[in-house]
Amino acid sequence: MNQLRNLPWNQREFHHRLFAGPLLSLALLVTSSFALPGEAQETSVGELKDRIFAVVDEDPILASDIDRVIALGLAERRVDEQGEPLEDKTTFRRRALDAVIEQRLRFHAVEEIGFERVPPATVEAEVAKLQARFEDEEALGAQLAAVGLDDQSLRQLLTRQLMVLTFIEERLGPRIFIRLEEVQGYYQDVLVPQMEASGEAQIPPMEAVREQIRVVLREQRLNEEILRWTEELRSQADVQLFLDSPPGDLPPVVDVLE
């Protein structure tokens, strides 16, 4: 609905917070042209290839994991209106690492509960959506290889994210109820002033946009529930950080030997 194009939708924030991006964002972002950051590339013989940046309940997060997140656009450097960076490289990578830690915490929680596995057909449907954006399977395979993924790892990634999304919708979603008063308040205090400020000739009546506003408010509330849940998980987890450790003190993952 064109009348709603100015609604401050929270969907992008929702997917980035979950790293559910592979369900939506991977299909969009993996088609982009990019090069992986140099830190995760192959090195000469005898040189270190990868490092552990954090450990979440004995589950290591590698430098290459962070590089992949950045390359896929699932973590973006903050910039001002002129496109100038608002954070240095270290701050940006620390924020990307924090997002990956939150992702691991959520998946660990879902896995520990023994949440029902995602039907293979559902995963294949997501793969098909991604495949449709490429000329052929070879083109998709080449682009996945550029970010260190193959067919099997792609399906594992999609499965994990579908599991977390399903869990959130089934366990956290039912807690959310949007009252009519909240919809009215959003319409009067946010939508109408925003549309007036943008010079809209016609303001739709609230009845015409009520359900769309309810969706926006539900996603905002769901984000809040996800944040609370994730903070609780982190407070109970054993999280070790190594990003700020001197290079010589970082634990290696792979040592390329002759």
C-alpha cells in the first residue's frame, strides 16, 4: 500500500538482530558483488590462517566468521549522512562479533530445548528462493564459495536460522498482544505527523491502515522480547572474548604447515 511507504518498518532491524538474514537478507545480499576482507584469506605456507575471537559455552567464533558476516552485509559499519564512518574498524568488528555471539546464544538455547527440527521441504524452499536469483546452480555455487559456504553449509545455515525463527514465533510471539489504544496512538502520534511532514496529499483513515500498524507494533514488541531473552541467555552463559587480545595472545585455529 503506497500510503504506508513512510511507515518506519522495523523489519530490517528484526532480521539483523536475529541474524535471520539468511532467510531474507542472504537471498538479497549474496547476489551482491563483494570481496572478503583480507584477514580471513588464505596465507602463505607456515602462516596462521584463522583465529578464535570468542568462545561461547565452548563453541568458538572465528575471525573468518566475523569476516563472513561483514561480507554478507549482515553487519554494517555506521556512517553519517555524508557516508563518513562513525566508528573505527575495531569498534565495528567488535559490534559484529557481539552480534554473532548473540546468534550463537539463541541457537544454543533452541538446540538445548530440543526444538523440533525444520522440515527438509521448508529448507529446500528457502534454497529455491535463493537459487532463483542466479542464472544457474554454478553461479550460486561460485558466489557461496566467495563467502566460504557450500551447498551443505548453506542448508545448515538456513536450517539453524529457521529453527530460531520458528522458536521465537511459537514461544515469544504468543506473549505479544497489541491493544487498539496502541494502534490509535501510533496513528495519531507517529504516522499522521510523519505523512504530513512528507507532504502527503491524502492521509488514510486509521481503519485503512490499522492492521499494517499492528504488524509494525508487533515487530517492535517482538524485538524487545528477543532483546530481553538474549540478555538473559548471555547472563547465564560462559562467554570468553579475545578480540582485544594482542595478536600473539590470540588462540590459533588453523596453522598451515608445510
